[in-house]
Amino acid sequence: MIGCGIIRPTTLRNSLLPTAPLGKVAPHLRAFLAVLSSHTEIMASVPTGEWLDIDVKELAEAEKDLIYSSGHSHVYKYKNRYAVKHVANKPELDMMQLAGDCSITPCGRIFKKGHQVGIIMELGKPIDITCLDLQEKRTLATKLIALVDSLHAKGLLHGDIRLAHVLVAQDGNIRFCDFGGSQRELTSTAPESQTLNWISPFRLRNLDLPLRKEDDLYALGLTIWELYTGKIPFEGLSEDKVEERIMADECVDISEIGDSDMRKTVEMYLARGNAG
């Protein structure tokens, strides 16, 4: 990890509460009630249906298949119905819930000693671009653009857009996963993480700045290029070489996109994303 959070691509139970007015309750109990209130607000915002909260020991003992690993977290197929991300904290779950239908649906949490360490979500399908023709790629790219627009309309920035973070949900729509580096628009702090190969020269030179819409648009442009070519930006190069290329304002060859209209769109996103 370099700079500020750059990632390289790798693979309540029911309670009996007193009925005394809140102002007469002991301070520690007021704190407990505040936590309970927060919990209730979160639960009210999740989709209807089964909600699972389990201990990490239960996850460790369960049969599961590794789906994806990014170095700092792992995603498993769980009970043939869910995907479990471990490690994933409360802020990431909050962002997924705020994203609504732009996010793969969260279905529960993993706890360790009372602290959230993971997220249970619906089991989405990765996008297989090898079976798509040119028109199908254009249709998917158009849906991806609409997905980003919808997320931005909610005042949210994903911060790590790439094809591996787009899944086909059980209702057939595409949705984002991995909100670990996401932020609300106009946040004043730098994001926790981004993936090196999909960030702009401007972003790499300004890792201490908060996310901008333009950062998502730059990554969107590279993701559309990835969709059309089947390649990862700067694939095969060492991390140092990728940094050198980006800092030298080098980018992918967008002429490889076999769709002139979409090529112009990608060119626009890359230009906007690298503007200071």
C-alpha cells in the first residue's frame, strides 16, 4: 500500500427495558438506549426479508467456498444463498444501505466479540464478458453508466469502480459491490482505499484529497474499456511500473474499443476524471 490507501489488484436480541423517563435513567443506560436506537434505525433501512447476524466462529465452522480475495478481505459463498465479506465494517454496510438499488443487497452481519467484522449479502453473479457480442457490450456499458449516474444522484461516490465490483443481482439488474472506499459527496477526508490500476494521474498525485465524481468517471471509463477489451489496465506490469505510467499521464489505448460512440464517451470520462 502506498500513499493513502492504494490497493493493488489481487485476487440484538429482544431486551427488557425500563419504563422510566430517559432523563431519569442512569448515564450508562442512556448510552445503551442510544446504541439501541441507532441499531433500530439501521434495521429499519434494510430490505425486508431474512436478516442474519452470526458470530465469526459460526462462519469459520460453516462450509463455504472462497469467491474472491483482495489481500485485506475475503468473500465466500455461504449456504449457497449468500456471499460473505470478511473483513467489512459498519461504515461499508452503511454505504451499501444508502446506495439502495445501486448496491448488491446486504442481508446480515458477522460479529467478533460484539464488533462487526463482516457483511452478509445476496449472492450476485460476476459478469462474464467472454460470451458478449459487440451490441451486448454496448448495452451493458450503457447500464453501467446509468448505474453510476444513479449512485451519484444519491450523493454517493463509489471510489473503486471496476468490472470485478459489478455484479448481476438476483433480480437480473447490475449492482455495485465492495463499498469499502466509498464516501458521501463533499466529504472532507481522503478515502480509505482505491485500486491503483483504475485511478487517474490527478488522483495519484492527490491521495490526501476526498473523492470527487470525476474519480468515479475516470474509473468508469477504464471499466468500459475493460468490458470491451477483456483486459485490466496496465496488466502484467509491476506496481512500481504502473505508478510510473500513471504519473507520466499514460493511459490505455481507447482505440481498442470497437464502438466509435462508446469510444468517444470513454474519452470524455478520462478527460474529465484527470482534470484538476
